[in-house]
Amino acid sequence: MIKSLNIKKILEWFGVLTAIIYSLLVASNTGYEFIAFSLLLISAIAIGIWAYLYKHWGVAFLQVFYATAGIIGMFRWY
């Protein structure tokens, strides 16, 4: 199983999991918004790299805006 894992799959699923945790933290309204927006930025970077490697240009372009939203959110909540 470990042999079948590669960096592209790790980037894809790491990005997905961090995005899920981000959305749950924001929805919970428990004061962890800065951490949540940090996770959004990390997720956007991971999925953006994954999309670039697979030449999914629409997804890569979308991640630029998610990363921007993460940075804005971090500044707003700091």
C-alpha cells in the first residue's frame, strides 16, 4: 500500500483533508478562525500544486482565489 502512494496523491488528499477541517472550524464558530484560514491557505497550496502537476488549469486557477481568501481571512482575524 505504501508503495502505491506518491507525492501527487499525498498532495491531493492532504489538501482535501485540510479544507474539510477548515470548513468545520469556521462553521463551529469556536474562535479558531485564524487556524481555519491558515488551513485554507495550506489546502490551496497543496491542491494548487497537485492541479499544476496534473495540468488541471481551472482547479489551479481556483486555488489562487482560495489562497487569497485564506490570506485575507488571516489578516482580518489576527
